[in-house]
Amino acid sequence: MSDNQPHFKEVLGQISRLIAVTTTVLLLVIVLIFVGILATDHVQEWDNLYLNSPEVTLSQKLTLENAVEYQSDEIKYGYELITNTDQLIGMSVDDSSMRYTGNVLRCSSCHLQGGTQSYGIALVGVTGRFPQFRGRENKEGTLSERINGCMTRSMNGIPLPEDGDEMKAMLSYISWLDDFFGEDASSISPGLKPIELPNRAVDLVRGETLFNKQCTVCHQSNGLGVASSDNSAASYIYPPLWGELSYNNGAGMHRVITAAQFIKFNMPFGITHESAVLSDEDAYDVAGYMNSHERPQRANLDLDFPDRKRKPMSTPYGPYADDFSIEQHKYGPYLPIAEYYKQAYQMTKKK
Ligand code: HEC
Ligand code: HEC
């Protein structure tokens, strides 16, 4: 008997420890379940309030990417082509017949957030503005032709076949953006927002200083950007601003005024037109500095703008309908050029 007593006590002790542990675990589980229920309830309640609120726009409810998931294959492909251009039709895709672009940019490198950013050259609302008269070709142009304008200049590539799957998909996506935003489409501002042009030429030294302060974290001091190490993503995390893998000299971004408008209201990346950090002068100088570097050259640019009066002032290649130097067209000052066009041709030039 005396032998058994400690043994019995041990068993009793073990049982009570077991009970204690089980109770604690059970209590914990109950608390967790309770917290869980409270949280889901809270999320559901918040979801209901949020989704049913007339104050909340469709675009805020659904992210673009989510919404695209529910669309046709053609729209999905168009979205992929715009946001992942280099992976699908870039210069290094496996299928050589699909190599249409000639650099590492994506359409969305400039048409920010898949073409949905106000004053970030949005693609929302574009469908309704085409066909339109285009000065560069001096004729009425379709949206496909406009896209191919960016293909051959901004993307330094070759035109997409007008009746091919890629062009059709891009057109479908761009047109679907209008449906996606519905009544809110008009709140997304098109194109680029004007800046006040300083009445002086670009100051390249000032531009370089600003560039080193505001841009090199991402685009690097050599301007060549940062390649991605993830093969499934875009080939560049930060796109090149000049050099062989950037836009060519016939691109709109190669005009100082256009680039300054883009930079002022969209860079450093993450800002919007409502939270710009650069002054107009800063953007002007940094745009000039960016465009003072080497980049791919496009042939036959002298044939652009057959009606030379229509050439934007900051087009950095001739011939022109005026006697200002190429240097002045490239770096300003622009106000004397604008004044000349007003006097000689009664034209108001802003870019
Ligand atoms: C290097 C920058 C850049 C890239 C990359 C680029 N674009 Fe553009 N795109 C521009 C600029 C600049 C304009 C003219 C904006 C202006 O003057 O208001 C423009 C205009 C357009 C327009 C007309 C917009 C309007 O409001 O009328 C369309 C459509 C377009 N681009 C499609 C594309 C597509 C599709 C791609 C990819 C295949 C692409 N772009 C790549 C810079 C770029
Ligand atoms: C925080 C990182 C970051 C900073 C800082 C930044 N950029 Fe960018 N920039 C980007 C990214 C990312 C893109 C492409 C956007 C996309 O693909 O969604 C871009 C695109 C561009 C483009 C159009 C695409 C191209 O390669 O030509 C230009 C031009 C540009 N940036 C100029 C500038 C300038 C000038 C500055 C400094 C004032 C600057 N950026 C600062 C990240 C940055």
C-alpha cells in the first residue's frame, strides 16, 4: 500500500495537469473563435457600408486588376499587353515573330497605372476621341494608327498588324476602361497637365543637380534604370530614361515640354498631379537634362509634320516653319517661338 500511494498521487497530479492544459487550450480556442466572429462581422459590415455607399466610386471598390479578371480573354490580354508589354511582344521574347517593341519599356511605363492615372497620359476616354486629325501625319488617324505611333517611337519598335490579335486586344481593353469607370470616366483627366514655361533656355547644370537628387534612386545616375531579377515580371523595375533601351528621338517624350509636363505631375513615381513636388522650372530643367542624352535614332524624321507650322515647338528635329535654331527648339526659350507663330501664322502654340 505505502508503495502505491506516491504512484496514485502522481497519476492524480498528471490528470489535474492534463485538465488544466485542456481547459486553457479550450479557452484559447473559444476566445479565438469569438474574436474571429467579431472580426468577420466587422469586415462584412464594413464591406456592406463601403460597397453600397453612393459616395464610393466603382473604381475605388474594385482595383483595376481585380476587375480585369472578370472580363473576356481579349480584354485580359489587352491589359497584359499594356502593363507587361516587354514580356509579351518585347525584343527578347522567345518567339521571334512576336518581337514588336525595340526597348524594355511597357505602355504603362508612361500610361501610368494601366492608363488610369489623371494627367498620366490616361487611356480612359481615348476611344471616343478617335479618329482624329494628327499633325505628325497631316491626316485623320485611327486609334490603331495612334497606338502604332507609340509602338514605333516610344517603344522604338515596329507597327502591330491592324487586324492582329494584339491590336484588337489593346483596343478592347482601352474601350473597356470607359465601361469600367462609367460616369466617373470624366473625372480622370486626359493627356498631360500644362506647366508654366520659364522664359529662358533649359539650364542643364541645374537639371543634372535635380536629377541626382530626385531621380537617381530609381532610374540610377547613368539613367539606365534597374533590370528585374524576377523573370516572370517586367524586365525592368525602373525603366531606362535614355540609352539604347529607352524611347527613340522621334517620341513625344523626347520633346522637352511634353517630358516636363509628364515629370512635373507624375515623378518621382508615387505622386499625382495633386501632390507634385517639383516646381515648373525644376521639371523643365530636369526634362532637358534627361533629353540631352543619347537614345535610339529614328529614320526619316524630316518627313514628320508635312505641314511644318503644326510641328510642336519643342520638337528637337527640323525642318521648321521658322528660323529658330534646332538648339532653341530643343531647349528653349519657347516664348519667342510662340510669339513668332502668333504673329506669322495666328497660331497659339503651347507645346
Ligand atoms: C515613353 C513614353 C510612352 C510609352 C512607353 C508609350 N506611350 Fe503612348 N503616348 C506617349 C505620349 C507622350 C503621348 C502623347 C500625350 C500628349 O501629348 O498628350 C502618347 C499618346 C498615346 C495615345 C493617345 C492618347 C490620347 O489621349 O489621345 C495612345 C492611345 C497611346 N499613346 C497608346 C500607347 C500604347 C498602346 C503604348 C504601348 C504599345 C504606348 N502608348 C507607349 C508616351 C508613351
Ligand atoms: C521611386 C522611384 C522613382 C523615382 C524617384 C523616379 N521615377 Fe521615373 N519612373 C519610375 C517607375 C517605376 C516608372 C514606370 C512606371 C510604371 O511602369 O508603372 C517611371 C517612369 C518614368 C518615365 C517614363 C518611362 C521612361 O523610362 O521614359 C520617365 C520619363 C521618368 N520616370 C522620369 C523620371 C524623372 C525625371 C525623375 C526625377 C524627377 C523620376 N522619374 C523619378 C520610378 C521612379
